Amino acid sequence: MMEHLLEVNNLEVKFKLRTGGLTAIDKVGFTLDKGERLGIVGESGAGKSVTGFSIINLISKPGYISDGEIIFEGKDLTRVSEDVLRHIRGNRISMIFQDPMMTLNPVFTIGEQMAETILAHKNISRKDALEISVEKLRQVHIPSPETRLNQYPHEFSGGMRQRIVIAIALLLDPAIIIADEPTTALDVTIQAEIMELLLELCEKNETGLILITHDLGVVSQVTEKIAVMYAGRIVEIGSTENIVANPLHPYTRGLIKALPGSRGTGEKLYQIPGSMPNLTEMPKGCAFHPRCELAEGECFTTVPELMQRGNFRRLAACHKV
Amino acid sequence: MFAFITRRIIQAVIVMLIISFIGFTIKHHVGDPVRELVGVSVKASEREALREKLGLNDPFFVQYKNFLKNAVKGDFGISYFFKKPASQVILEKAPATLELVFASSILIILLSIPLGTYCAIKPKSILSRLIMGMSIVGVSIPVFLTAIMLIFLFAVNLHILPSYGRGDTVPILWGMWDTGFLTLDGLKHLILPVIALSSIMLPLFIRLIRAEMMEVMQTEYIKFAFAKGLSKKRIWFVHAFKNTLLPVITVGGVQLGIMIAYTILTETVFQWQGMGFMFLEAVERSDTSLLVAYLMFVGVLFVVVNTIVDIIYGFINPKVRISGTK
Amino acid sequence: MDKWKKFKESYFLYSFLRDPVAIVSFVVFVFLVLASFTAPFTAPYDPYDTTTISIMDSEIPPVWLEGGEKNFVLGTDSQGRDMLSTMMYGMRVSIIIGIGAVLLQAFLGVVIGLLSGYIGGRVDAFFMRLADIQLSFSTLMVAIFISAIFQTAFGVGKYSEYAVPILVLIIGLAEWPQYARTVRASVLGEKEKEYVEAAKVIGFGSRWIMFRHILPNTLSPVFVISTIQVANAVMSEAALSFLGLGMPVTKPSLGSLINLGFEYIFSGSWWITIFPGILLIVLVLVVNLLGDWLRDVLNPKLYKG
């Protein structure tokens, strides 16, 4: 049994609100091997970002991990001390956020923000840290990186800022990068560039990638595995090729159908009717049944388990498949 | 940056002009300078001659021009009560007020930063709740009442601190400045007034720092700092701190104005021979020269301090420093 | 009936009933207001009626100290007036001026803020510069100055006669910038929003848009600062009276009482200053606490639990 780089089992995250408790994600599980690229897809509020943040336990209060395990390099990250966790963050597992303008601290130079990351994990001189920073800036194709170190975030364009963020993520050659909607806040013309850069670097360094996004189109081109999330659960997981060619879960099928281009030019765009339920008002049984054309019987009463269906290594949570 | 500084200075000059205009209008319409100078027993014709000589019959703007000319030279007329030039009176009294304000500012900075930061980092702890609770009470007690209660407790009942005056002062700076900092007695006299003066500002700053810091802690870049694996200490005391400092500096500059107003109240209670006390007496005696001189002096003080604060802000905030705009 | 039901079920009431501090503050506040406004009926004496005051009764200590008398529960002041009654009347004056001044500042500030924000340009620049100057001098300073000028211009006698409206005017004029700034910021924010564009396209005039559409959206912050401003106004009036620039000694407010009694703490009659002082603190404190609670309620940050 091959050991995975990252193994998430049965992850559950709850939010403690004044009005009661809320389950944000439930029974989430997946694996990631060295250099593998996984896409977590779903609409806003499906729980993808919460999943991403919980891997390095960055969920802000009142959220907390209530169940499950996250096994990375022989340790369970849900039970490990804050100190150990701190040394994994930015070092073994890095994260990229959505909006680079908000991600970088406006009152510190790029150089400072990069050097401090290295110095937080390695005992080297500041000069060496800055040299490594320059090298990484070069890798993300930032011209004249040495002079750029002394500049502030607002002096860069949106695309350049995201490159810097990617450079920061790569500073300590992490095993995994978690990218939470890395291109959503950027201009459409830049989005493809950034995605390509990310892909190129991950391939070159054999870095694992967890790409969190609502954009199924991007995911289908970049990742090898896809996990589709809906209302806090994974409803389908499998290889990208298989899922795109032959989606099992009705929601996934709806998503693929909704991709522009899948219906030929001149046709009206497909939209899955209805909308995802609010986590405080979940329907009984399968969460998707109000919008599903196949729904009947069991679907209204029992929540479907994520199980192996069909021949290939594929899991889906649906009674009708 | 240079453009920024220049623009700030020009704005400062304009504000000064407006203040001087208001000051002059007051002087022009209120009170009678001739009566102040020579009293009522002088003959009407002599008074008329005096009016002519003083230029009091000239048109408004001519008088204003003269006023400005004199103001720039530091001449604000004669205080009829002290029988001395108004500017001289102010310069004599200024050190007392400035020392009081300075000492209070130091106390406020030294206390509010650690307390405010602590309350932001550990908002639910008992100490934090206590500090915040005391803050609300502090803000609800007017400054003069704090002063009175301090006197009542420490001077009247416990007899350990003096209840009025500056105590022994020592002249420094070639006799221009009488300081209370260099004598033990002077320092003892400083304690209660400084506590009183800081009592309203301190809670304000603690709450301000706490609120700003808590807001900063919610930002994406702080979350990213955690994601990078930086230590808590660095995140709080380097990242969050610098970001918190900016808005606090801006507000701090403005609070100086409020402090000056409070010195009037504090000096009155403690019979502190500073500008505030002098101002009140000038009001009671309708000593307009002194009133206007005080207004101008305080105006200059504000404008200078606010401009300096703006410039310091410009240095710290890179967005301003680089592009020259806010 | 419907509105009452809505209120009963609202988050407003829910949060109020869960917060002990808010409840206590509210109760105390109502008590103080009632006590002061029913003073003509409930106070043991009428401190304005000079026929009931005798100098022989001056400086009597409170009833529980030696020398105290049952008639004068909290003692008497230097002129022989009963402390309790004078404090009740004084509190009434303080509250009236406090609320009156806030109404004036709110009105001025909201109107100026609306105009400034909506019209922009020179009008905006002028008012905001004026507000800046006033704010940097600090409203207390401005109030002191205006009252000094009024007193010198009108003479002390006339000033005392019309003290209450004059003080309302002074404090109102001194503090409008706060409101103006807040409202203007809201207006600037709302101006950009789509519903304004929509209204313009439909053809509504500026004034209509300003008052019927933008104004309601800017009112929430106005309410929030209003309670704090009442506390500030009461303190400002107390400060002015303490300095002798406010209520005269014949119709004293809490501030004037404190001023009157100050010199007597050295000679032992501490109650003349301390009792009005405590009452003033309690009054301002409960208003501040209510204001704090109101601010929390109107700006709910959902995950405060």
C-alpha cells in the first residue's frame, strides 16, 4: 500500500455561532501523492476554501476542526502542536490566496515579506535569504528582480503581485501548494498566464497542487484528479479525464453541461436550475435532490454515501448512479 | 514626497490666515481697546484722538492688514491687565502648559500602546475586560472632576501630594523657560495634573489601538502571514503593529487639540500658571488682546503639530511616500 | 399592534434583554430622567425660590454625618440650598441642554453633510475645511471660545438670563462637524450605488433623491453617534458651567454646582462638590454604556460568539 503524501480522512469542520452550531464540511476525504495535482471544485459556499484552510488549520474562529484526520509526512495535522504546525506552514505546505492586493502587507517591501518567510524557517543570513528571494522572483518571470525587492505591493500590477505571491509560496520548496481561487481576482487576460506559470512550476519542482476553484474549465486543463463539492460534502471524486468525459453525479453532469462550448455555438448556455441550499437550511436526504431530475424515493430521506461506482477508481455520492 | 510636504505647508498657511481673520474679527468687534488702555476717566476728545492714532477709524481691511503685519512680527497688542505686550505674557506662561501637555503625552503613549495591544490580542481575558471597563468609566468622568477628585483624595485626605501650583521651577534656556522638571518639588506638583489631563485621553487611545489592531488582525495579509508560518510574535509586533500605527497617528494628531482645551480646565483646578489659566482670566476680564494672542498661538501650535504629524504619516505610509499623494 | 409585535420579536429587543449592562444602564437612565423632570413635584425644596433659602442653613453636612439634619438629606451648599433638590433641578438642566444640543448638532450636521456629500465641489470643500478647523481646535475649545465671545458681547446678566438656549446653541454649533463628516461619508458611499443612478435615470430631482433615498441609508451611523454625543454634550455643558461660562449660580447645573463647591473641599464641606460630581459621572456613564450597546447592536459582527 503506497503511502500518500497527504491523506485527508473524514474531515469535519463546524462553526460555533451565537444561534447554534453549523457544519461547514462533512466527511471530506481525499489523497494527494507527490507531484500530483488535485482540483477541488464547487460553487461559493460549498466548502472548498474551508477544506483548503483546514489542511494547515487556518480556519478563523468560530470555526474549528471537529472530526477527522489529516496525515502529512507521518503526522496527523489535526492533533499536532501549534509549533509543529507553524513549521509546516509556508515551508512544507504553502498557500496562495485569492486577491494578491489583500494578501501582501501594504506597508512592507516585497523583499522584507519574502525574506521573513525564509528566515522564519531557516537559520541563514538575511543576505542569503534575499538572494534566494531574487532567484524565486526570477523563476516567476519578474524582470529585474533585484531592484524589485525594495518596492511596495502597490507599485506592482495585479498579475505581477500574484506572481510574487506564488514566488513566496515556493520559497522553501514545499511539498504541496494549496491555491485558493488564485486567478479569480485577476483580469481575464492575465488569468491564463498565471495558471500556466503555476502549472509549469509545479511540474518542474514536482510540487503537489491542490487547486480550489469554481472554474471547472480551468481545473479540467490543469489537474489530474478532481473532487466535486456540494453543500459541504464531496459528491464525486476521480481522475480528471474520467470525470470530464463521463460524469456520474447529476451535479457534476450539470457542471460539465454548463461549460460554455459544451453545447456548440449559438446554443443557450445551460444552467442548473435552483441554487445551492444555505448550510443552515439543508434539505433532508440528499442535499442536491431539490435540483435533481433523477430524484426519487431514497433521495428524499437518506444522505447518499460516497462509494465506488463503476469500474474505474471513481467515487460518487448518489443513489441513482 | 517633496510635493506632499509643500502642499501640506501651503494648506497650513491658509488655515493660519483663516484663524487670523477670525481672531481679528473678534478683536475688532468685541471690547473697546481704548477703554482697556486708558480707562473711563479720560476725556472724550482725548479718547477720539487716541482712536485716530491707533488707526481704529481706518477701514476694516486696512486694520486687518496692520494686524497681520504686527502678528507676523509677534506683536498682538498690549494686555491691559498685565500691562505688558500680550505676546510676552503668553511666552511667559507657555512653558507651564507645554510641560504639562508633554508629560501627559508621554504617559499616554507609554501606557496606551501596551494596554491597547494586549486588549487586542487577548480580548476575552479578565485583564482586558477590566481595562475596557475602566476605559468607559474614564471617558465618562469630565477632566475637571477627575482633577477635583484627585486633589480631594491625595491632597486633602492623604496629604501626600500638593494641591495647586507648579512648585519650584528652575529657569533654563537663557531664562526663557521656567521648568518644573528639574526639581523634586516641581515633579511632585506635576503628578496630579498630568494624571488628570491624561485621564480622558488614555482610555480613548487604548480603545482606539485595540479597535484598530483587532481590525488589522482580520485582514487577509495577516492571515497570509500565518500561512507563511511566521511566529505569532512577529505577526503581532511587526506586521499588525505597523499597520495599526498609521490610523492611530492620524487620530493622535487631532487629539492634541482636545488636550489643549482640557488644559484650560486642568490648569483652572490646579491653579497651574499656564496659558489655559491665563485664557480664562482674560475672558473674565475681557482682555481681548490676550484672547486673540492666545487664539493665534494655539492656532499656530495646532497647525504646526498637525503638519508634522501629516508629514510623519507620509514617511511611514509607503503609498504616500512613493507617489506623493494620499 | 403589528409594529409592537415586530419590535418584540426583533433582534434589538433580544439582544437588549440578554445584556445585563444595557438593562441596568437603561433602568438607571430612566430613573434619573424621571427624577429630574418630576423635580418640581418630587424635590423636597425649590432651589430657585429664594424665599425658602436661608444663609443660616449653609454648609450643613449630609444627614449621616455629625451636624447633619433630616431636612437636608445630602446637606446644603454655601448658600443654604438643599443639595438633593438643587442636584435634581441641575440634572434636569443638564439633560435638557444635552438633548437639545444634540438635536441641533444632528440637524445642522445632517443637512450640511447631505449637501456637502451630494453637491460636492466648492460647497463640499468649504464645509469640510471649516469642519477640519473646528475639529482640530476641538469642539470643547470652540464652545469655550464662542461662549467667551457671547458673554463679552452680551454681558453677563443677559447671558445668564438666556443661558439654556444659548448653551444649546453653543454646543450645537461646536459639535456639528462630527455629524456632517459621518453623513457625508455615507452619502459619498451611497452616491455611487446603483439605485441613485436608477433614480436619476427615472428623472427624480436632486433634492428628492437626497432626502428620500440617500438620507434613510445614512441614518444608522447618525443614531450610533447620537448617544455618545448626548454624553459629550452633558460633559461640555458641565465644563462650561464649571468655568463660569455656562449656567449661572442662581440656576445651577451640575457643573456650576461643582464649581461652587470646589473651594469648600479644602475647608471640609466636601459634599457640595462631590455629590453633584458623582451624579454627573453616573449620568454620563449610563448614557455612554447605552451608546456602546447601541453601537454593538446596530453593527452586528455575526461571529462575535
